[in-house]
Amino acid sequence: WPAVVAAPAQNSPKVVAPVRVWLNGQTLEVVKAELAGGYIGFYAVETRLPPVVDEGFSSLRIEAAGRFSNTIRVRVNL
């Protein structure tokens, strides 16, 4: 996809690199990873939470093709 063009709102290009997501060090299932529709250079990564997860603040980290994101804190509300 051209670097200076916003991704389409429908049928955005899928990420070809392997993507992994961790929540408090536990690997999550990646449901979808694609360019974020309507944006330039942003990606939308959808994951599925495990059946048992602690409520409160958690650490979230993403890896794509061996490159890691910063670790961020997210609040999990059940």
C-alpha cells in the first residue's frame, strides 16, 4: 500500500508479517491485523481475551515481524 495514501474504509490491506500480542506476558489470539481504514500509517489489530483475565490495569505489547511496540498499560473492565 502506498505510504502516503489512507487505507480504504472497507477491505483494508491485511498485514503480511506475523503479528503477536501479549497481555501481562500471556500470548493472545490475533483475530485480525490490517491497515486502519481511513488512516495513513496506522494499523488495527484485533485480539481475543482469554477466558480468565484479571480486571484492572494490564501491560499490553505487540510484535510484528520481530519488532516490538512499546509496552502500554490498558484497563480491563469485565
